[in-house]
Amino acid sequence: MIPELDLARLRSRDAEEMRRLAHSMRDIGFLVVSNTGLDAARVQAVLEGYRQFFALPQSEKQAINMARTGSNRGWGASGSEQVDPEANPDYKQVFDCGHELPEDHPMRVRGLSVYAPNQWPDSLPEFRALVQGYYQQAGVVAMDLLRAMAHALGRDAHSFDDAFDPPMALLRGNYYPSRPDWAGDKDFGIAAHTDYGCLTLLATDGTPGLEVQMPDGAWRAVSSGPGRFVVNFGEMFEMWSGGQIKATPHRVVGGPQERLSIPLFFNPSYDTNVAAPDSGQVILAGDHLSKRFNETYLHLAEAAEQRAS
């Protein structure tokens, strides 16, 4: 059973809600959260913005194709990612944007791809402000969840704050078309995987599709309409917490209806050491994330192969 939690109660450190959060972190890796301050109308408006973007002519999306860059900023065509090397490339379109830094910011000067400039469509002038506004609001929700998680781990509630300044936070719009007749056992909207980073805050249009692998190995559908959010934890957090937080496999097989979702992948600053506590290791968050991106985005994987040859 995937718990449903109330963020207002987590913010107030309600004992029972905190107990349920700790259970979700340790044993399941997924939860659904409501009462976040981001209401259904706001999320519906952002979903509609992404719907308009994905409906643009192919030529307009190609103009901001991330495959032309050395980063994951802009539009990604169907088949541009492959999260499971044993499956076919994922059958979905995406639009990625991230934290925008001033040109003279040290992280930007270093040329780090995880802080690359965003790309925006020229023909949708309101899309940028709509998405960036949501990005900021969703980041506040994610930070509040992190503070509750820190408390549940027995730490100071603000112990993660400095690590997320500036965050490697990626906001994505996913467009899953209806599953085609030709799809086989190796074809997915997105194949089974664990998220790479720390915390994912997912808004959806309410269309079913997401499946979570439960502790007994069974796949269970989980859905939430606008105003309720699916939250899960990634590989980086499992490692960083010394296994106190669980990263859980999930997938989207696809169905008869098209589906939109908006995940915010909320990750710490590039130079944060996310190695297990007391391990004596140094694993930079940015190195971990860049490695996993290079394995997943096909244009980045090809570039990495060329550099290695």
C-alpha cells in the first residue's frame, strides 16, 4: 500500500504523519502527498501549457532539440532515451529545463552541463513564464518535503538546505502517446528503472499508467490527479542516506489513452558529497548524475563514446 500524506501535517511535524513518512522512506520508496499549496487549477494550467507545446509542429520542436546540445535542455523526441538497456528506447516525448544561473556564477563558468542554459519555443511566448513559475513553486514543496524527511531521519530539519544551493533540479514535461498496436514486450512509455537523484515530485493529468514495484515484487498502479503529487526517492538518496531511504523501480507501460506528467527531479548541488555516511568516500552528486544521464540520453551516450574513442 502506498501511503497518502498531508504536507501541512508534515510541516507541523505531526507525529503520526511523520511516522508514516518514515515508513514510506524506509520500506516503500513512494508516497502520494496532498495539501501542498499547489492546487489543482494551478497544475491544470501547467499541464495545458505542456499539452500546447507537445502539439507544436515537429519543425518547431526540432529547433530546440536537446540532441543538438551537450546537455539535457529542450525537447527530446520519442526514442531519445533508454533507461533500460534490455528494453527498446522509451516511447515518449519530453521537454526538460533546469535551474538557471547567472552567466558569471562559478557553476556556470565551469561549463557544467547540469547547469546548462534552457531552450524555449519561440511560438509560445507564455510557456516560459508558466513553466518557470511552476518550477519555483514545486521547488518550495520539494524543499519542505526534504525538511520533513531530515526530521524523520533524526537530523536537524534544515540539515539538507545548504546542499541544495544551487540545486541540480530538472523539471520535465512527459508526453506519452497511446500505446501503439506494434508494441511488444520490450516497448514501454518508460521502462523499469529507479530515479537517479534524490527526490521526485510528480504531477500528472490523472490518466493511469505509472506502475510501482512493491516490496513483494508485484507491480501496482499508482495515480493522482492534479493537486495531488506522487513522490519517490532515487539512487542518490539511497546511497547518501546509507540505505535509510529506498529507491524503488517503476515504469510506464502505456495504454489506450495519451498521458501527460510533470516530474521535478530535485537534486543537490554538483559538489555535494553523496557518499554513504562514514564511508570515507567522496562521490560528487554532479558526477553521479552526469554519469547516469550519459547512460540514458542517447545523444549524450554517443558523445561520451566519441570522447572515449
